Amino acid sequence: MNGIETVTSTFGPKETMDRLEAAVRSRGMTVFARIDHAAGASSAGLVLRPTELLVFGNAKAGTPLMQVNQAIGLDLPLRALVWQDMAGETFLSFDDPRWIVSRHEEDAKLAGIAGDMARGLVALTKAATQRP
């Protein structure tokens, strides 16, 4: 899957998402939404393993991308998905910001910002999925 990074978590889905949300907030980022897809499925009479989406960001990081190409706003704010597979393993997936800017053909202009964002996402992912 082009541009999608997936990491295995040592925690269950709820704890992974709680840790991710706490890490995002502790870094001064805004949490726009936490969407429980499994709860939505249940309300429609369907079954879905634990699957939650966190929508978050920081205008200081995202705005410069959109100043170059406003269509990048289709991919912002950032999103991370915590999900559980059939074997009960928990994963955290996100779009690599470097892929996002390349998708909009702006990688040459925005490589530095995208790289910084990618490093930040890796740090958030580690905080959410690994024991200290």
C-alpha cells in the first residue's frame, strides 16, 4: 500500500489509541476527532474488530504545505488508524508525510517539512506502541 506505514503494537487497541492520543496532546498538537469505526459498525448491526481513527495536527506544520499546494489539505490533518487483526494483534497505521507531498508532486519543495513531520510521526508511533 503506497505511502502507508504500519507498526505492530505491544499493547491492545484501546491502550494503543489512548497512548497515541496522549502523546499527540503532550506535544501540543490538536486532536480534531477520535472515530470508533467498530462502534459505528455495531450501530449498523455489523461486526468489526477494534478499529479507531485519530485525526490530529498542528497548523504550524500543515499550513506551510498547503501554502505551496492547497490540495494537500485533502490529506491533512494527519490521521492514524489503530486496528486489530483476526489473530488479535494490534497495529498502528499512518500515511507517511513524504508520500503525501510526493502524491501532490511537491516533494522537491517540501522535503524538509515532510521529513520533520515523518520523524514526529515515528516518535508518536513509538510512544503509542512500545514500552518505555
